[in-house]
Amino acid sequence: MDRRYSVLFILKGLLWFIIPVGFFGWLFDYFWATLAIVLFALVVWHYYYQYKLVDWLWHRRTVLPPSAPGSWSYIYDGIYRTQRRSQQRRRALARLLRRFREASEAIPDAAIVFRKDGGLIWCNKLGQFYFGLKWPADTGIRLSNLIRHPEFVAYLQKGDFSEDIHIPSPVREDIELEVRIMPYSDDQYLLMARDVTQLKQLEQMRKDFVANVSHELKTPLTVLQGYLEMLDEPASMPPAMLTKAVSDMQGQSDRMRNLVDQLLSLSRMDVHRTDMFERVVNVPSMLETVKNDAERLNQDKQHTLEFDIQPIQIHGVEDELRSVFSNLVSNAIHYTQPNGVIRITWKMVGQDAEFSVQDNGPGIPAEHVGRLTERFYRVDKDRNSKKGGSGLGLAIVQQALEHHHSRLQIDSVVGRGSRFYFRISEELVIKK
């Protein structure tokens, strides 16, 4: 308020208004009548500007106050200044709230604020996504009514939030959530939930990996141990049995060595980091070596091997690509029935280079195709089967192809054969 506006200022204004009018009425001998009329006019004048004030506050949309003389100008101006300060505060609070919400949306976790009695106050978009909440429509509704998972309801009712809990998402059962609740004011709590589905899957994969490796090594070790016990007394063993024991032990030893080699290969690929463009791979020359190895491997099966290799070189890691080509070709030879036909091609498809191995073998059921590149996954579940491998070959192929920004594709029809292929993008193909 203006410092000049005070009780003394008001009295001075009133006296400067009344004294001249009173003196004029006293001169004409109408002092009291003139004074009454003037005071009445003053009251009407004040009521008029009071009406304008009310009309401005309640009916007009303009922020600017109406013009008024005298003390009403101070009143209008004071209200206007107060409104402006309130608007500035509201804008500042709105900006602060907007920044808070933007920050909360950037958090990679679901955030929910609720009262001590369980009533929902606010949640971010991930909270809505994970729990099916609708904000602000669900504001004030108890969380136990919105999230009806029994374990979560019991957790809320218990009130001990020192430990977190794991529950599936109420609206997306394939998502596993880790839920933590923290008090942050006298009667409010903050719930944080993060997606731990991948962590759970990785933990399960680790357990499966250990179990599979243990099982893969247990079988050959059992065979070796059994024969070694029999060899305690070699004189009592018939020559044929001794020959079979040595042959079986050699086979199981080779199996364990191959398994360890494949595991080491996968381990190297897991930590492999290199610049693809630093090396050039002569794929035709490499496939010529693969062809020679395949012909030796094919002596028992007597397949018809057809190679169609174009002179295409690429950037990449030679050892990894050799493993990819060898695994795909040897798998086709191994799993196709004798006297089959296997066609191996390396050619340009559009701007990309494609490697393909096609056979007329028994084919693979559709339910297995999507899981063939998982470690230790095999269509033949019998680990002692002579036909089945370790289940690591295609996992190595997939890992190596990922380093070359590619993926293994599988087309297979039961009874008609399979086609395994991948494409190397044009960025890695060397143009001539």
C-alpha cells in the first residue's frame, strides 16, 4: 500500500471536501441541509465504486481494474497488485509442479504417492502402465482396491515396509515387479516399482546353465569312472571288452573336450569387442576349407553336397565366421538322413550378402524353431543319444552373428527339410 494512504490522509481528504461545501451552505443559511445532501452524495459515490469493484471481481474477465478516483484508486490498485502476485505464484508453482512431473516421468521406475489411509494421490505413467491405474480419475481411491494382488494387500495392511516384495503386474502377467514403499512425510508414502523380469530370466538362465553343464559333464564322467573301475583288474577283462572300453572312453573324452571348447568359445564371444572394419574376411577361401571338411565328414552319410559360392568378401572376425559356417554345414550333414541333398550358397541378395544351408532332412517342428539358438536347447531331449549334440552349436552361431549385426533365420517344414540362413548388411560387404 502507498505510504501516503493513512488515517490522516483520509481525514484530510474528507475535510477538504466538507469544509468548502459547509462554508457555502453557511453563507446561504442552508448549512445542515447542504451538509446532508453532500454526505448522501458521498455515500452514493462510494456505493457506485463498490458496485464497480464487485462487477470487476465477479463478472469481468479483464485483469485490469476499472478507473476510479480518490481512495478507490488505492483499493483497485491494491487488489490488482495482489492478483498479479497470486498469478505469479501460481505460475511459479505450476512450473515447479511441471518440472517435478517431468522428472518423475524420466525415472525408469513406477512412482505412486498415496496417503497413510491408502488413498491414491498421484502416479506417473509407468505406475499407470504397470498397475493399470488411471490418474487423476482414481485419485482418492484406496490402493488395496485398485491393486488387488493378495500379497500386495497383505503388505499394505502389515505396514512394515523395511523389505521389498516381488509381485506380477496386475495387468501384464509377463512382467515381474519389485515393489518398495518409503514414507516421505507425516501421512504420505512413496511407492516405487521396477521391472525385474529380465533379472529373473537371467537368474533362471544362470541356474539352467549350471544345471546343463553339470548334466553334460556328468554322463561322460560316469562312463569313464565305470570303465576305470573295470580296468582295476585288466587281466580279467576280455580283449573285446577292453577295446570297447578304450573306444568309449576316447569318445566320452572327445565329447567333454568339445563341450569345454564350445563353452570357451561362447565365453570369448561374450566379452568380444572389436572393430569389424579393421579386418577383411575372404569368405570364398574360408568356404573352400569348410567344403573340404564337409566332404570328409560326409563319407558315412553320402549326401549330395552342392556349393554355390560367389566371390564376395566382407569385414568381420574370421574365427567367428568360420565357426558359423562350420556349425551350419556340419549340422545339416549330421541331422539329414543318408543320401540326402544339401545346398550351400553364398551370394548377394539385393545389397546384402546371404549365406544359406538348405537340406531335405526331417525338418523341425514349429514349436522348437524359436528356441533352437538357446544354449543347451535340443529337439532331441535324450542327452545320451548319438544323434544329439551339446546344444551349443547354434547358440555360438547366433552370438557370432550378433557381433556382425545379423541374426540366424530358420525356415523348416516337417518332412520336407530346413533352411538356415543369415544376411550380412551392405555396410560390411566389400564393394568391388
